[in-house]
Amino acid sequence: MMNQSQKEDYQRSLKSLDTEEGIDLAFYRPIGYRWALLAARFGISPNAITIAAIFLGIGAGILFYFPDLWLNVIGMLLLVWANSFDSADGQLARLTKQYSRIGRILDGLCGDFWFVTIYLAIVFREIDFSCFFGAHPWVIWAMACVTGICHTKQAAMADYYRQFHLYFLKGEEGSELDSAAQLERQLSESGVTWQNHFWKRLTMGIYLSYTRQQEATSPAMQALREELRHRFPSGNIPQSFRDDFRRESLPLMKYTNILSFNWRTITLFTTLFIGQPWLYFVAELTIFNAILIYMIMRHERLCRRLTLKLQDGCY
């Protein structure tokens, strides 16, 4: 049981109740909070926890190659452990104010490392142990490549809409919402070059490309951001607008949560338990893509509606 001080600390470690997923609140966030307290006591940084999570998740993915349920279960437990660390790094950063863009980039890459390993494990497992895919390996490779592209888009847009919601809920300091133009300017002014800071330049370049793709997929959202910059150049967006956006955006958060880690892994674990992990690719290509398209359509419609209200002088 937590005392009152711990409860307040725990609340501060959360992004917001608006954007937290139910399984996270019931399971991962309480565990992540305990990891965060332990890390703070020993002076462990959020980035160090993220790196540990990466290795745990890669280990889990490797175990999914074997058509042995007990090894798969060990992999599932490792992946759950990895995600508790992935929760802890953000909670520790919020508790100790150790924010950094490199940390955000590294946190985003964490899940990519996990799922690249998992995808490769599934591909090689099906080629080595499945009669059909063993005879037609190009089929599973094609499924994995297309699914990987879709997965990247799903995760990117879910994160983007979540950060946009947090921006209006908690302001700039409570959100990690970026813009490609701002990132380009910061990169050009930073003096970071390929010769002197190769890895930093690489990660910043990847993050810039990631942000450009998010913006290209959400034109109505970009139009709304531009209208807000034009009408409120100081950044003092009226509270009435913030309240309206939060009210209309809140129902969409459930779709961003479905496209997050928990429901993916529930789907993955189910396919592993029935011994048909290739069906995970099918679920990504059908169910998760349908949710992505619906989420984008709903969010773009919301942004167009609010842009028109701004132009009509409603705020």
C-alpha cells in the first residue's frame, strides 16, 4: 500500500489519466513506479533503464523463434519485464525532471528493436518449422515486411495523437509534441555533424524523418496547428479552445491505446499459445490497420471542424 506522499508521487509519474491505457494503469504503471523509485535511489538514469529494456525485449523475441511453448512463455515474461522497464524510464524522467530529446528518441527505438527481433523470429520459425512457409519463404517475408511498415505507421500516429492531446491538456511542458520545421532549425543550429557526432546526428535524423511522416499523414492537424500559430503567436491558446479539443479528442484516445503495446502483445501471445505466430501478421494487416484508418479519419475530421471554428472567430 502507498502512503499519501507516494500516491502523489505516483500520480506525477503518469502522463495523464486521459491518455493512460487501462492495462497500464492496473499493472505496468504501478510496477514501473517501483522500478523508478529503485533506480532513483541508486542514481540510475532513465536512458540506462531504456537500454536494459531493449536487451530484455530482444531476448524475448529470440525465444519466440522456438516452437516450444515453455520457451515462448519465458519470452512472454521477458517481454512483460521489458515493458515494465519501458514504463519505468518515462516515470523516472517525470519524477526527476530528467527529460531529453535523445531519451524520447531512444524510448521510441526501444519498441522498434523489440518488434524487429520478434518479426525476424516469426519469419525464421515459420520457414524452418512450417511446411507451407518452408516451401514458399517469400510469402512470410512479404507479410513481415508489409506488416512492419504498417506497424511503424500505426505506432507513430497513435503516439502523435496522444502527444497532441497532451499538448492541449497540459501545455507544452506536459507534451512531447514536436514539429519538423523546428527540429530542422535546431539540427542546423546545433553544430552536430556526421564527422564529429555520428550517432547523435543519426538519431536526430531518424527522429526528424519520423516527425515528417507523422505530419504528412495528418494534413488537417497541421492546418489546425498553423491556424493556432497565426491567431495566437504568443502561444496563449484560450482555455475554452483547449477544453473543446480535449472533450472531442478524449473518445479517440481508446484507439491510440489499442494501437499501443498491450493489445499487440495480447494478440502476439495468443498466436504463440495456439502455435501459429504468423497469424499475428494477419491481425496487424487487417484489424490494426482498420483501427488506424478509422482513427486518422476521425482525428482529421475533428481538426478540420476546430480550424473552421477558429476562422469563424469562435475563440
